[in-house]
Amino acid sequence: MKHYNIKVSGKVQNVGFRYATMETARKHNITGFVQNQRDGSVYIEAEGEDPEIHHFLQWCHEGPTWARVDSVNVSESNTEDYDEFTIR
């Protein structure tokens, strides 16, 4: 099990990015959460097994069709044992 803290910047708010992130996470059996940040970015905590977590991380670099991802910062940290993936 891997845990990643992910910050996605670009045109990622007011474009359904959080909902699409939740749907993608659930599709890949990823737990954690996604939330908007005051600086216009989106913050994600994601936990999952290989290779699903890596597919999810790849998706974060693209996002949904209507978003524009300029940068993705990823750091690994300790697992939190989330039960599901939610929008905060």
C-alpha cells in the first residue's frame, strides 16, 4: 500500500476536477480525498496498491478533458488507512 500527497495546479477548479478525481480513484480502488485549495490548486491524498495507484497518478497529470493541468507535485508519506475516496 502506497500513500501519496498530490498537488495539482492549473485550470483545476470550477471544471469538475474533484468529481472526476473521485470517479477515477474509485475506478482504480484508490482511497483518500480531494479538496480545492485557496491558491486555485487541488490537493489529493491517495492510497492504493500497484499498479492502480500509478494509473491514478498518471491520470492526475492529465485530469478530465475540460481541465488544464500545468503541474503536479507528488510526495510519498505514511498511510492513513482511508475507507473510501471522498470530496472535501
